[in-house]
Amino acid sequence: MEQNNKEKESIDVSGALKEVKSGVKFQGRQYSPYPFQPKIIQWIIKYSGGLVKNPKQAAYFLLGFIVLAIVISLFLFFGGEKAEIKALPGQRIIYPPDEPPRLQQPVK
């Protein structure tokens, strides 16, 4: 019976939590939420002039830059005008197979 009465007694643990919070001190290396940052991310944060503040923003900036570069490359590759070869008056352009186009030699 005595044992049941002891189990029913309330146990005060509020003081123990205060001791744990104030008594724990970390020694050694402190860890950041971003343990490894690639050099390009560090470079973007450093040279952005304060516009990019953390690695997540730097990654979005880098992704946007890559997409923009691909779009511009595709535009230049597929959207450019075709080169047109024009001959001087009185000359003709011939297109031999498996050779580049050239001017026909004038007949003398």
C-alpha cells in the first residue's frame, strides 16, 4: 500500500528543466544550418551587393541565370537569320555536291 501512495505523489520536474537549459554549454565547432556551401553560392552571396542574403536565394538566382542563358542560346541558335549568298552582277553561284558553294569562273 505504501508503494501505491508514493507513486501517486506528484513529482516536480520544473526545476530540473531550468538546470538543463542553463547548465549545458557546447564546446568545439558550432554547426550552421547550411553545413556545406559550394564556392559559386558563396561567390554569389559575396558579390551580390546585399541582394542575395542566404544560400537558398543564391540557388534560386543561379537557377534563374541558367534558364535565362539557355533561352538566349536557343533564340540565337534557332531564331537567327539564314545567311544568304549573293553574287556580283554577271556572276553565278554554283552548288557542287559535297562542296561549299562558289562562284562560277567567268568564261573568256
